[in-house]
Amino acid sequence: MSLNRKNMKNIKKIIYCCVISTSTVLLMPSCSDFLNEELTTSLSLESFKTPDGLDGLSVGMYQGLRFHFNYNWAYATTNYGTDEFAVGGDRSEQMWNSYDASLNSQNAFVSNVWDNMYSNIASANILIQNVPLYYGDLPNRDTRLGEGHFMRGFNYFKLVRQFGGVPIKLEPSVTVEFEFGRNTTQEVFEQVIKDLTEAYNLLPSTPAEQGRITKWAAAHFLAKVYLTRASELYSDWNSATKAEDLDNAIKYADIVINSGKHSLAKDFRELWNYTTVNGANEKLPEIILAAEFSNNTATQGRYGNQVHLYYPSIYQNLAGMQRDIPGGREFQRMRTTDYSMDVFDRVNDSRFWKSFKTSYSCNKPASAPVWTAKYAPSTALVGKARFAGGEQSILYIVNNAGDSRYTEDNINYRAPHLFVRYFNEEPYNLESDHGNYSTSRYVTMSKFLDGSRISVASQFGCRDGILARLAETYLVAAEAYGRKGQYAAALPYINAVRDRAAYKAGEDRAIYSDGGVAYKNNAVANTAQYTSYSEKNSYYESNNIAIATTASSSLHLNSVNDILNSTKEFYDVVGASSEAQKFLHFILNERSRELMGELIRWEDLARTKTLVNRAKVFNDEALPKEGVHYLRPVPQSFLDAIHKNGRPLSGEEKQAMQNPGY
């Protein structure tokens, strides 16, 4: 964002020791509103005994939010190995999808998550301890203290979902410490709730600066924490708290929904229609909390937002195409599964078409393919380019089984490179590729495309990363009601999200969201005459609709029977037979439709203990093990560093500290 804080001393580097993170703590200023100035000096713990120093420390903590979008761990630990995405053409991190033996305690991303969460917790501990001692009665006292409690609770919530019970550290480390044991999962949840409740009580309802945490963010995450603790993963001990937890999940979700500060965007497309750095779509009232990024290269840090890299499939090596800014730098990691296409009603639900890119334009006409005598529409076109610069060059058809229109031969009569999901007479099969889709050619999620990058090769994205938005708050409340067996009470919350998702009368159904749109004619960032940007999707052809549809559609649920008797929710495939099972799988499907790819799926499937079932059914390579892969391994670097009674742990003691199965 754009606000400069004239009197704030931001932190360039803060270094102190806390062996629990097994790494040096580095807090760098974020690059948004209140985070633009720099100091080139290193600061000691003494610096945090003044209001200015504590203000700077609070700024540094916001860097911790950006970690969740910085690098490969962003998708590997949250989306791989689930029903939504499988491994694409680049298999660099395949172990997070396959759950093979290389997903172990020495995996780098395991320690990356552990270390970075504890780094921010260490900063929060200083803030929580020192604000009451050194901040006085200045106006921001409660806000700084609330930020400390929020960050500590937020990071412990991440740790407990990934690792289970972890060491709880609530005081700053002033010397190197070696003696740590694991607290129970129950104890960690209790601490998270305590911190987020304190944050809710202390934080303001309106942020002093764009990007600061508010009480509504604390309430949203309190709702998630209570719902999580009431989920199946903790059923061996949560019976005493479950009923109250579900009530609290609804209570805090309703607080956010009725706050008057947050509302759903009118059009799902608004959330992803990224037109400029720090633009309107990053300030929507639906967004409750975001990790903020900008195009300030001086403060972008080591990574920037790199999530844009991981979803695109390969397009640059097709004739008539080259890599450009709007099309993205395609790392081809996150391959769309059948489930992620079939879970949508692709006729009536706009969310699919506003989340995925199915059409590209020619940006290298000199290398465009030419018509051959066999397939040319006329003899006059033989040897001529099949498409010109700016014309459609790639088209993905997202059709259903039984579609008889396409064969491997007849698609050659079409001008663009045509990728068809189902050729004539291909059967319905949730577990395999179809047509000529492949591990490198698949429908690309466009939610995170980033046309604001400064060059074609740049990995530094500038889009904010959404950590909480109101649509999820609605679905948290809906799930809590459903878990209570009050399905009718859940319907208004579900319908609020689904009614927004349905196409409206007069809406152009061929439009989708593309993060490259604002930059397709940007003379500075993109000097090419043509770009791969296309504002159209393949809605009409994929759905075999010949005439433009201008009427409104409906996804509204009129009764609970619409959920429980649905034949489109895969109940038979996943083995859901009871009302409770059906509702749970329905809400997981609805969370996919609304939140697909938004870096929360593994944790959803783990907490509901549906991971093993759904991954094996919908992901052609994932083989998670029951009793093992609902948690990650504790980092070996931590186990090797800690001591017991003044000595390093023995091999047996390390194994006893490790999660089962690793």
C-alpha cells in the first residue's frame, strides 16, 4: 500500500538467539503501508525497551505473515497430497503429494515452517512482555499488545495443525536455551485460544493503517480454532469441549459477519481481478487479513510473493507462444485434479470460470503453426499461419464424459492448440488424466497470476496474500451448525456464499479473472507487441452451449434435502452414507468451490480425518497413511539441538519426541 509512517523506525535486522527455532531470528520490514522506511543498523534487545523500538518490533512481526506466500513451502505444506491438486510436470517437491519416505524429519520445509513460526513467536513474546513495562500510556499501547497476542496465537495455531503438540514458549529468550519438551495438543489449543481472545479484546475495530490487524481478524481465527478443536482429528480428547467449541465457533463467526466492517464482494471475480499494485481488489471489505506485498524492491526481501509461480501449466513451448508476464512463469507444480473440475456446477457456478484460465492469445506470431493440406479449411490457407498475433492460440475444453464432439484427429481442424478433457467415448474416471491433458498441460488456476512483476523471469510477485476472508467465516459458521446437527441453521450461511457465486442476469459468462490484465499493454513491464492475455474463457464451448446465456443462474439451497440427497457431491465415491457424513463432505466440497488453492486444504482434510480417504480417491499419486500423515514430522534439527538434564537427547529419546510413523 502507499502510506508512509514518518516517525516509525522500522527494523532492518533484529538478531537474537532462541534455540527452539534452531536458527537465527531475522525480522525484516514488510513492504506495505506502514513498512516502507529502513534502518541499516542492527538492534539489540535493549532497543525494545522504548515505545519506538516496540513499534518497530510490531512492524517486523508482519513479515511473518508473508512467509506463508514466500516460497515452495507455501503450496507443498498446504495443497499437495490433497484432493484439489496433484503434481504437475515439475516434481521437485513431489514427496509432499505422494507421502513417500523423503517426507521426513530432515525435509527442509518441515524446519522452515517450524523455525519461522517460532521466530515470530519469539518477537511476540518480547512485545507482550515489554509493552506493559515500557510503552506507558501512549494511544497504541493496547494495539501493540494485541498484535503480540494475535501473532503468538496465529503462529501456535499453525504449529499445532502441522505438528500437533509443540513446545510452548511464552517468555523472551535472553540466552541460548536447550531444554525443551513438547506440550500436549490440548495445551497448545488452550494457549492459542487464550492469546486470540486477548487479541480480540485489545485490538481496534478499525486499523490505524492499512494492513494492521484488527479485532475482526482475531475473531475470525478464534472461530477457526474452535471449529478445528471440535473436529475429528482430536476426537480422542475433545468430547468435553466439543459442544461449547461449536457454539463459540458460531459466536465469533457471527461477530465478524455482523461487525459492519466486513462484507462479501458482490462478484467473486473482484477478489482476483488484480489490476494494479495496491489496487481496489486488495482493499475489499471481504478481506479480513492479508500478508501485504508491494512493488517496493528495496524492501521486498528475499522472496516476495511467489505463489503465482506454482499453478500455471506450460504454454511457452507451443508453436506461436513464448513466456510473457501475463501468462506467468510456469513452474507447473500444481496440476488440477479431476475433482477440482468436477466439484463445480460449471454451468451455473461462476467460481470455476473466475478461478481458472482456459484461453491464451498468440504472442509470438512468427513461430505460429501453419495449416497442412489435410486440415486446412481451404486450399488457399495451406502453409498459412493458423492464427495471428493476438488471436486465440490455446484453448482448454473442460467438458464431461460422454461428449462426442472431439477426437484426437478432428481437433486438428481447429486453429488453436486444443486441449480437450474428454475425447469421444471416454469413460468417467476420477483418478486419471483424460483427452490430451497431461502433467504439463492442464487447466491453470488464475487466482494468483501476477502481471505486476518487473520482468518475464522475475519471481517477485507483488500481490497481497489473503489469509482470511469473510466467505470462509460464513462457511466456518455453517460447518459448526452442521456438526451440531442443525442443518437448517447452516443453510443461510451456505447460501450467502453460493448466491454470490451464481451467475447474475446479463453477466458475461465468458469473462474470467487474470492477474495479467492490467499489464498487457504496459510499455515498461512488457515491451512485446502481443501478449498471451485473453479475457475470455471456454465457458460456452466446454458446456456445449451454443447461444449466449444472459439469464441468472441459481446455486441456492432451498432445504437440507438439497444437500443430503444430492447426486453431485461424490457421496458414493467417498463412502458417505449418514447425514453427518454427507454434510461434512458437502461442506468440504463447498470449501473447495469457494477457497480452492488458497493454501488451507491439507489442514482442512487433516482436521476432519478425511485426508486418507479423499486423497486416495481424487489424487492419482497420493498415498497418505492412516495414523501418520495427519501430522508432519518434527524437524530433526530441533531434536538434535535440544537437551535433557544438560545432555543431548539419545536416539531413543529423540524418537519418543517424534510424531508417530516418522
